[in-house]
Amino acid sequence: MLRRMSLFHKREALPAVSDETLDEVLEALDLLAPLEAGSLTCPTCGRLLTRANIGTLSGSPSRPLVFCDASACITGLRDPVKDVGGSTC
Ligand SMILES: [Zn+2]
């Protein structure tokens, strides 16, 4: 678990991980079910997230945010995220 959570401390794009590892991370964050249900979207652009277009994890372990791989969304992480309740992290 600690190893998975360490992803958040880096605050950068996910390293190249296998689908299995990605699933483990997403499951640990309770994000695997919404991903598979097709209800997980990028909080920046609203694009539906799939295993193929997940770009970055951010936020905190208690409030994880998953962004798509669009460069604008990854770059946008430097700015406050709008549309997610204005939490700071
Ligand atoms: Zn996006």
C-alpha cells in the first residue's frame, strides 16, 4: 500500500506501468470500478477515462484525481482545478 501511495508524493506523470499495476493502483483508490463502469472522467476536460488515456494521478490518497493524457490537462495541474469543489492539495 505504501508503495502505491508513493505515486502521489511524486506529483508527476505516472511512470510507465503495466495494465496490471495500473489496475492495482486504481483499485487501491476505489477508482477501478468507476473506470470499468465508464463513469470516470477527467476533471479538467471531462473526457471519459479508459486504461488507454489515463495520464496522471494527482490530488491526495483520500481524494484522488485522475487526469487524462492530454498535454493540456497534465500541464493544467499546475493551476487550481476548477470543477472539483475547489479543494486544495
Ligand atoms: Zn483531460
